[in-house]
Amino acid sequence: MNDHQMTPNREHDMTDTATTTPFTEPGTWVLEPKGRKAIVLRKGQTMTITDLEGQQVMDFIASMVDDPVERLSAMFTRVSNGMWDLKEGYTIYSDKCRPMFKVVADDNGIHNMTGGYCSKYSNSIRYGVEETWGCLDNLVGDWQELGLDETAINPDQCISLFMNIHHHADGRMEIVEPTTKPGDKIVLEALDDVYVGLSNCPEEHNPCNAFHVTPMEVTVA
Ligand SMILES: [Zn+2]
């Protein structure tokens, strides 16, 4: 796996596999509301997620390039940092406790670290609506684009950037509106070669995105 090829503009090439890693060229992209993007970062690169208009959530999943079944783990990240939350200076770990990302800057400091993503299944049971487009659909699209096994995506693999959940003392969990202001960003440094799936959260049935989904920006540098 040491002969990684630089293959720009191949993100939509369905023949890409883990053996011909399609590392993403540095650049900036705007994800339209409910949009997605698949990215492959080299160790040392940074990924900046900017909430262009404020109060928008970006769900992201990740796996190791050298072993895609080794995934980002929200649970092991909490345990390894000894923190319920994700803050500047903290590390995001895999399910084998290898470091995957470091949070090098964070304007907002509020992220959902409980895992999970919105889906037609959760919207059906929670809100009685059927066949809605959710983060799971976007993340499946990202993994298919990267040639990875989308059936292996699991909720513990997901961190919801800027998602604001209040954990009440009586045990209630309440989704409230994000506190991000226009232009707030988080910068993650890849500590290994990693696959990343991004979903600009489509959820409109709860305050997750303040009932108004908006564009997000991602920069790879
Ligand atoms: Zn979502």
C-alpha cells in the first residue's frame, strides 16, 4: 500500500478500490443542502468544514485506507479522550484505537458524539414520515463512490459536526438548534491515510438544522 497513486478527478470513477487509492487533490467544494462528498485524505492533510450560513450539521464517517473495516469510532473516541464531547486538541480514534484525526481548530465546540445519523428508518419511527432522504443515503453514496462496502457503515462510525444535543439530568436526550454562526469551521488533521464520507445533513423534521437546510463548504489542504 506504499504505491498510492495521485489520481485527481477520479472521485466519480467507480473502479477505484482500496488498492488504487484515489487520494483527493487539495481544493474547496460547496456541498449543496442535502448534498454529500467522498474524500480520501493522506496523513498530514487537513479537512476544514465550514458552516457557511450557520446552524447546519455535517455528518461524517471515516475508515482507515490500509484496513477499511477499521472505522472511526465515536465510542472509543469518547473513552480515549475521557470526554463526552469533542474539543480542539482532542483526537478522533478508530475502533482499534488508532488515531485518525486531530481537531486542530474549532470555532463552535459543539458536536454530537453519541453516534448515529438520520435515515428514512429513524424519520419513520420518530416523525411518521416515509421515504425521506437522510444522512445514511448520502453516506452510502460516498462509500459506493469510494468502492467500499456500504453495508458495513454503522452508527458508531459517525460524528455529527455542529449537532447540538442536550443531555438532561433526568435522562432525556433533546436535539436543539446548532449554535454555529455563519463561517464557523472545524479543522481536522488526518493522522493516517483515511477515507471520509460527508453528508450535509438533510434532516428537516427536528431542530438539528434549525428546520432550514443550507450549504456547507469543505476544504482539503
Ligand atoms: Zn442527518
